Amino acid sequence: MKKITCTDAQETIDIGRRLGRAVSGEFSIALTGDLGTGKTTLIQGMARGMGVDEAYYITSPTFTIINEYPAGDLRLCHLDLYRLADPEELDYIGFNDLLTPATVLAVEWPGLLRESGI
């Protein structure tokens, strides 16, 4: 596990953008941290680095659980598992359907993934 510390939102976006530019296929990132620590800000930069159009406003999927964005030949799936209470709910949201070579997963609150053994 690599730990990166940013001092402000712009630095977080810049790191995310560089990460997004480096993604060329199947890739997953798990993001942990307290509320307001910049997890979604990192994904905003990552989305832009992957080529997600500026017309898409990248928001936290706190209530929708999954936000999907087209990124050229890839799609970015941004998940927030905070509101899920049981690993079985991953089946309900269709998590396994997201696991394709053309999907980049960015998962906030990934604890349920560990519990499910994924």
C-alpha cells in the first residue's frame, strides 16, 4: 500500500490527474479516510486524467452508490460503499458486473470488499 499526503485540494486533483493518465486498462483503487479528506477530489482529478469529458460533474456517489463515467475505451466506476451494511449487498448493486477489463474501479469505504473476500 502506498500512502500519499496532499496539502490542498489542487494538489489532490493534480495527483489524481497523473494517476488517471497512467491508467490504460483494468485498474482498481481503494480509498480510505475520514469524511472530507479528499477521496472524491482525487477521483475528480483521476477522471480528468482518464479523459472524462468536462461536461460530467464528478460527485461523490454517497446516495447513488455507483457513478459511471465514459473515458474513451474505458469507463470509470466510482463507488461509495459507506451506506452498505452487509457484503451480500454487493450482489444487489451488481458489483461483479463491473469487473471487466474496460472498467476502472475507484472505491470509497472499501471495507465490505475485504469482508466479502473480493
